[in-house]
Amino acid sequence: MNLRSLGYRTHLMFPQFDGMVEDRGEYIVVRTPDNPGFWWGNFLLFRTAPTEGSLENWKSTFEKEFGPGRMTIGWDVCERGAVEPFLADGWSLNESATLVTDRTNPPPKPNDQVEIRPLKEDEDWNAAIDLQVLCREPWFEESSYRTYRLAQMAQYRKMQKAGRGAWLGAFSEGKLVADLGVFVDGDLGRFQAVETHPDFRCRGICGTLVHAAAEYALELGAKQLVMIAEEEGPQRVYESVGLRYLETEYGLERP
């Protein structure tokens, strides 16, 4: 399945592992049956950007595939397109930077006080879920967000067991203070969900963890590493270890 967007191409490695990805020609249907609350695991990816006439067609197409309810749509070109009719209809626009590199360097101020290793037992995985729930955006309700992350982490744990990558944690005196995932499909590696405990930020932990994860993925055979960074995320930290902006990924969602 040929995709132009490197962000979406690496995004699909996760539903392709234990979900469903179906090519309809004009668009691709992505389903993650084990995690129905994962909006970007159950969405449509159109081949072209939206035009002035796309709104009603894309809505009816989504309802045909998923039924009525929330809607999540992306497109496989790195251009904004005619999103204004969607915004007027109550949709939100997602704009994310795709950062890439084929090698990384240590951060300017590495933290050598933390232990970085893959998660192991249930205790580790539960601690990672607790940290992700703590660091969630304020508009997410805690209970539903925890349900979503439980299902997500179950998938990542299966991928780690299958040798496709790992979920790495940074531990300070035995306490998990930061975590992220890195997974590989062929020669592409993809980072997932970087989180740092609020009490441990600005200590060089995030950059140290990203660098360690990058080295881990390169050892697994990745030739190019991909990070999707939200506009308000720590993009400068990622750039400090060698990741560079490539393109912008776009998507729309409506509750």
C-alpha cells in the first residue's frame, strides 16, 4: 500500500499489526476493533486533501463505514486543503509536524541519573498507564482516557513481545518518570507517546530517553526514524537529538 505521507505510513504499522486496514481506492479504512475508543485507530484516510465539496461526501462515506457518531478523517497529502466547511460544521483540525532522522546524537544536557530500559512486568506497564493518564490533556475525562490507554498499551506490549520494538521507561530511584514507545516495520521506525512526569521535566530526561529509543530502533534495523510532534509539544527537545522537520500531517475530527 503506497502512501505519500511518511507520518500516516508509519501510523498504519500499528493497525496493520492487529487491526484492519482496507484499501477502497479513493480512501483507506483503518480499524482497531480491540480499541473502539481510539479515534485515530478507527478512521478514514483519503487519498487527496479536502475540497470545497468534500464535506457531505466525506461525512456520508464515514457513516457508511463506521455508522453515526464521532468522525475522524485524514488525508495522504501534506497540504491543508479546503478545511473551512468542516470547521464551520464543528470539526477540529489537527496539524502535526513530522520529524525524521537516520541518526541521532546525545542531547546537550543528558541525564545520567535515570535508568532507561524496556518495560517488563505488569508493575512497569501499570506505572506507564498511570503516568500517561496523569499527563493527559485536560479535556480528556480520566476514566474513558484510562480505558483507551489500557487497550493501547496492551497492543504495544504484544508488539514488544513479537520483537517489533519496545516501550521504554526512564526510572529514577525505581520510579517511572518518563516513557515512550519505539517500533519498527522494515526500514522505518516510529516513536509513540512521549510523556514525562511534571515533577521531572526540564532535567534532560526526555532528550536522553528519545536518544536511547532511537539507538534501540536503529539496532533493530530501522534506517529512518519518524516522530509526530504536536505544535505545543517539546519539538525543540526532539530536534536537539537530531530529528528534523520534514512535512506537516493533517486530519479532522468531530465528536
